[in-house]
Amino acid sequence: MSVTPSRMETWRENLWLSRRDLLRIGSLGIAATALPHLAPGEQLGPAPARAAADSPGRARSVILLWMAGGVTHLDSFDPKPYAPVEVRGVLGDIATRLPGVRFCETLPRLAAIADQLAVIRSYSHDSNDHLLSQVYTLSGRKVDPTGLFTEPNVGSIVNHLQGPRNGLPGYIAVPGITRPGPPPHNLFVGGWLGNQHAPYCLGGLPKEADFTVGEKLANPPSEADEDLRPRSLSVAGSALPRLEQRVRLREQLDGALRQLEQQDQLATVESNYEGALRLLMTPEVRDAFALENEPERVRQAYGRTKLGGRCLMARRLVEAGARFVMVDYGYDSDYGNVWDNHNAPSQNHPPIQQMVFRGYHLAGMDQAFAALVDDLRQRGLLESTLVVFLTEFGRTPQINANGGRDHWGAAGSIFLAGGGVRGGQVVGETDRTASRPLTYPYSPADVAATMYSALGVDPRGTVYDFQHRPRPILDHGSPIREVL
């Protein structure tokens, strides 16, 4: 059982430049920060004060595998082979690399690397609402329906405190186009830190924000090659010679900043000016986004799916020095709401225990996640990279009349790997139907606190919002001690 640490908070002033501050300073100063001679991690203006850390932290980077919609735990990490058939269904369970630990048959590749994972089976909270639960999971902070856009994502706090590195924005979303709803909601926000701390979204604005629009195929193909290069890079080629000239660069930046000031939506999509400029100016950074440079055998190992490509892109970005990368997958214009498997007639899904074997569902997740962890390990990056699989909740123990499972905040399963995590263990246990934890329940706030601690950020610390008011990084939650 986790021991909750003292709630004594450390107040530290954190001065950070807003967009209007940047405009007042002028674009020449910003241009200077974009030039390739910058030392890794150097940033514009005074460095923000860091929240105190309990320890330096083992992780240099985080890859957050954000599967929005509610991944079924019974059909993945927490099978119940002795439960009634209306709970367990027809799927079997398989052995893992850990003695006595079994996963559902849907995860053979993750079962083979279970010695690298810390699986948490007592992931739990008190909401069955998608939007409220997703905000809680992305930020570690509970909200009511009026506060869906007020709380900064964990990655936004990290970006605020630790900033860009090696020319890459401090918080990157791959691709950052998920909009749960309907109507669509953009929950990738900087909240009270300001839009400049929203993630740098590789996908820009989604072509079809409402994933429910359009007819969905009964069995859409799972293979897909996405273009994950930022839109700013697609126009860089012809502009680079001009950007080398300081005067013309200043003219371009003045215009760009004025445009961003007027178009808040665009500023949210590619809100980190310094990051966007470094993408344009640094060949090594631009190369990090060249997924086509990967050998075919590596591409095949991850799976030629959307999720496989996004996980591979995350590895490339971390290898290039990115600090916090979120792999975003769950609501899709081709597949609908991938994980939210009620099997309602409008979803055009098969029963959930058939859906799980499709390449864009658990079968693809199993391949992509296992390949990512193994690839990081082989490259010597796993020890310094915290990998976190996170979803907002599990699914109902009982399969519904349509063959689906509904929302279930009371129990779910996630995992962590690398970055100082003690792998090769299962933390927590649920009852015989995976309805509720029998051991200490770990909330999204606890997971957020664990990510902060792994990076050396004190989750009990304080930061200042864009109005210079002190805010606690988290108002509840503690690092999961069994994991770190």
C-alpha cells in the first residue's frame, strides 16, 4: 500500500514569458534563440524556477501512450479465467515472463516482455464520464464540467518547468488530433499556464474534428502510413536560405508573431515559438521527424498501423532529445471511437472480444507497445525514458447485451516501464470479476505524481500561472512507491 507523503508545499516564484511578453521583447531576440549554435536546453529569457525535487529523477524523457476512450482491462492485462462467462467471455489467458502472472491472449508480445513492465491492476477513480476522466488523467487534477479546459496537462507543467531541449519543444503530441465528444473537445491544453504550454501537435488541426462524422467501414484496413511531419517543416525548404539572413528573418518573425497574436487557435496548435523556429533552423531536429529514414525491418516491427507509426515517431523524438512526448490514439475518423466499445449500433463495431484482434485495436497496441519498449532497451534509451501506458478508465466487467463493455472508472489496468521503474512486477489486484481493487487503488493523480517524480519534479511543489498566481502542481496524489 502506498504511503502518502506530507503535504507541506514549497512556494517558489516562476517567471515565464507570455506571448505578449515575447511581442514586447521583439522577434530579433527570439530569432537568436532559434539559431543552431544554442547549447542543448538553452531557452529564451530567464529560466523558469523549478519545483523542488525529492530526488534528481531517473528519467530524462517521458513517452506517454495516451489511449483515450477506455481500454478494456479484462481483455488485456487483467483476465479473469474463473469468472462467469458473462464476465470473462470466450477469450483465454496466456503465461508471461513473470511466474504466475497471466495476460489475456490478446497480448502475446507484451506478455513476452512482462519482465520490463510494472503493470498496475488497481488503477481506479470515481468517474465514468469520458471528458471528466480524460481531463483528470491528462492533468492529475479533478474538474467539474465547467473546468474541462482550465487544468494544464502534465506535459504542459513539464514544459513550463523544464522547457525545450536540443531544439525540440518541451511537450510534443503525436499527432495531437484526438477530439472526444461529440461535440469535439480539445483537451490538450496549457490551461492556467497559457496556450504557449499546450503541446506542439504534429498533426496540427484535425481535418475532421468530429470522429463520428462520415460512414465507417465495417472492417476498415488497419495498415496506414501517416505523414507525421509538422506542417511548419513542409514549407521550410524554400524558406531556409532566406532564414539565414538575420534582417529578413526578423521581418518574417515580426509578421508571424503578429499573426499568432491574432489567431489564438493557430497559436494553440503550434504555440511554442521557440520550438517551431528551432524545427526550421536545425537540420538534426528536422531529421528527427523523417520517419521514412527508418529501416523497413524496424517499421514492420512496430506494425504498419497508425499506432505503430506514432510509437516509432515517439522513439525517434526521444532519441533526438525530446523531453515529453505523448502518443495520441483513440478517436479516429477511420475507425471511430477505437477503445469505447459499447457495441452500440451507431458504432459499426463487432462484439468487443472479436474487435480486440483487429490491427487497429488491441492486436496493434500489443505489437506497437512491445516494439517500442524493446527498441528503447536495445538502443540504451529505456533506462532514461519513462514509458507510461494510460487510459481514462477500464470497461464494465459484464459484457452488455450487444456484446460490448461500457465505461468503468472503478477498475482498470495500465503499465509503466523504463525511467527508473522497477519492472517485472504487478502492482495491485482486483476482485474475481475485475470490478474493484482489493488492494490500494491508484488514481490518475498518483500516476501524474509518479511521472513528475521520475523527472525530478516535486509533485507537491508550486508554479505560477499566467497571471502570476501561485498554483500547486498537484492538489492530491502521491508517487507510486512500489513502481519507482
